[in-house]
Amino acid sequence: MTTGVFRYVDPATLAGDNSKPWTKVDTDVTSFSRTERRRSVTNIRDAGADTFGTDVSGFAVYHAPAAEKAFTDEKAVREGYYAEVEALLRAKLPGVKKVVIFDHTVRRREKSSPRQPVQQVHVDQTPRAAEVRVRRHVEDAAEAEELLKGRYQIINVWRPIGHPATDFPLAVIDWRTTVPEDLVAVDLLYPKRTDGDDDDRGKEVLPDETLAKSIEGYEVKGETYAIAPNDNHKLYYMKDMTPDEAMFIKCFDSRSQGLPGEY
């Protein structure tokens, strides 16, 4: 049996004064403490990748080789790989009418890099944050409002770069094993920026460690979910996932909020 240690939000350390918990985009510092749990993790290859899907478990893995290999040229990624990702989304999610790719992050397993894999169980967007994303990234305001009336999703497309992910694999929870009480809304703080700044601003330079607990110079620019421990969670990973494989992770789906329609 494969096991792993997972970091959850510690509910006991959430502020008793009902103030909103927060985390920073450029450091691992949070307003709350975490608690670790050792859990069993099932290899998706053993379970059968066909048994999962974004509308079933909240995630799926596909064989999807990409022309982009290096991910070192920002322009090449935005002008070439973005188109590859859009084509992949359209191929695997039938009925998609519009795809908007709003950012990307290249994670680096280097001690000096601020772009480490996030070492906490989390969901990237809350429903409120997802709605904000639509209004921010769909340029036509009227179109954005129309899209918000139907079904819309946020899908994270993840793949290893250069070699299989062996020493630090990505794990996901089958959403069917979660309950609403597991979700803790957390403000995501960015270094203060202008409306024209890229979402990556603040991720490239490590902050001053002496100011780690201070929120001066930061502003709320997002909302994520931290996850509380739940013994019912079933976790999965793709053993030795290769660069020719892509994982879809559903961060949000308006259909789960009772909104009908195509997407």
C-alpha cells in the first residue's frame, strides 16, 4: 500500500473572532496552522484511468503529448502551448463553446525558487473567485454576464516537464468523498499591483523572511479553499506520470451551484 503525508488546515487554529483566514501567493506563510495526516494513496494506473472523469471524480488523466517541451520561453508557451491546451480541452470536454486561458505556472523543485509545488491540500478557486475570473478575463463585459448565466468551469491542466514525476507526484481527492464542511474559504494575498499587472507578479522573488507574518503591502486578489481533515477522503495519484500525459483537475463548475446550461 502506498501512503503519503498530507497537510490540511487545522480548524482549531482558525481565528475565533470570525476574521477571514489568509495565505500569500509568494510564500508558504498563512494566518492559520496546518495539521498533517498520513493517508493511503491509490495509483490511478491500478484503478484504471477510464473510471475517472472531471464530471465523475473531479479529475481525469489523458495521453496527450505536446509540441512544447521546455517551457522556458514565455512567448512560446503563450503563443504555442496555450493553443495546444485549448485544443485538448475541446477534444476531451465535448460541447465547450469558449475557452479562456488566463495564466500558467511552471513549478520548480528548487529550494531557492518561490514556485514550489503547493504543499497543502487546497482548491484553487471558490465559487466567488471563479465568477470574478470570468468577469476579469472575458473582455466583453456583456458576453461575460451572459456566460455567467450558463455553465462555466475552471479546469487546471497539469503535466510534468522534462521527465516523469517520481519524487513529488501530484495527488488529488475524489470530490465524491468530500462534504461542504471540508471547505474553508481563504483570502489569497498578492503584493499590491495595478490592474495591468500579470497574475504571476510576486511569484518570482522570495519575500523578506522578517516580514513574513505581516500583510502590509499586500492586497486580496483571490479566494481559495483550504481543506480540513476528513477520514473519508480518497486520494489518488498517477505513478511516474510522464510529460506525454496531462491531468485535468476541476477547480470549479457552476453546475454544482445549481446553474444549468452548456459551457
